[in-house]
Amino acid sequence: MRIRGNLIIISGPSGSGKGTVCKAMFDSMTDLHLSLSATTRQQRVGEQDGVDYYFLSRPEFEKMIAEDQLLEWANVYGQYYGTPMEPVLNAVNQGKDVILEIDVQGAFLVRKKFPTCVLIFLIPPSRLALEKRLKNRATDSEKEIEQRLKWAESEIQQVAYYDYLIINDEVEKAAYKVVNIINAERCRPALLDIESLMNKYRV
Ligand code: 5GP
């Protein structure tokens, strides 16, 4: 019934729990494709190349930009982050919805190219909760945490331009809301094959 899949963008400050919520969501929705981003930021302990990100050097990333291989890219905290285009296009052409965990700059760029995409913003219940999560994660220095909290403030100001806002006070509840949003968006006629549906009603 679908002409193609849709793009579901999940943004939110670093430490808002996007990754954890997405994991919980994938447990109940198996027919989704998770886009794997490329970045020039340093690999953290426990992260794997090709699993968490494609970790690239600056020249490698700039080559991808020059060759127009990215659906979008942005400079976040002084590092490049971007979405490789081909896997996303392949998945949507196969009718799969694609989840992109990207920042607000990237989200608005994708919306220009894919106006049907859905923008979901995920935030922790308070600045204190965000600070605690960043500190508990123990992956960033004090300076980086301070930078991420500042960035969070400016990102949250963009929430009015998003389609949905979810406050992540409990992972399961937040994941349930994302699943509901995706299911509701799948009922929008814009991406459905109305012509074949109408054929079934013709006498
Ligand atoms: P982190 O370094 O904590 O993994 O991610 C930092 C920020 O970069 C997060 O806000 C995350 O959403 C964003 N990000 C991750 N991948 C991409 C991407 O492909 N494009 C853009 N524009 N932002 C991304």
C-alpha cells in the first residue's frame, strides 16, 4: 500500500537518551531502518566503527561532502556529522521507514529535501537531569559537558519547529510514544498508493 517509506528524525540534546529510546523502540518495531551517521569526532571507549558511527578523518568526510554522498551534514561541537545518502534512499525505496538521530540543523536540511519527513524532539525532564545523564555517562570531559549543556539550550529553542515533542522521563514510555507517532504517520495518505486502493473500489 505504500509508495515509499518515510524519514523519521529524532533530535535532542546529547544525553537526552535518543539512543536508548531508539533501542527500546526497535524491540517493538522490527520493520525500521536505522541510519548510521558518519562523524569526525573521536571514537569513545566502547564505541565501534560501523556500528555506532562511521568514524572518519576530516579529509575523508570532506570528500563525501564534495562527492555529494551525504543527505545532510552539520558541524556539531566543532566536529562534522552527516547522514550517508545511499542507504537511506535504498531503504525508503523498499518501503521502509528510516530513523535518523540527527541534530536540529540536519533535521531542517532533511525537511527541505523530504517535506513528508517527521521531526520528533526528545528532551530530558530538566537541565539538571540532562547534566546528571552526561556526567553518569562519563564519556565527556567537564569542558565538553559544559559545551553540550550550552548547545542543548540553543537546540531546545528550535523545538517549536518540530512536529512532536517527547519528554523522556521514562525510556519505555518515550519509546511507546515514538512507536505511536510512527504508526499514525503511516496512515497519512501522502505516502500511500491511493490509486491501487481506488482500483479495489471500482466496479
Ligand atoms: P554524539 O557525539 O553525542 O554522538 O552526538 C552529538 C550530536 O550530533 C547529537 O545531537 C546527534 O543527534 C548529532 N548527530 C549525530 N549524527 C548526526 C548526523 O548524521 N547529522 C547531524 N546533523 N547530526 C548528527
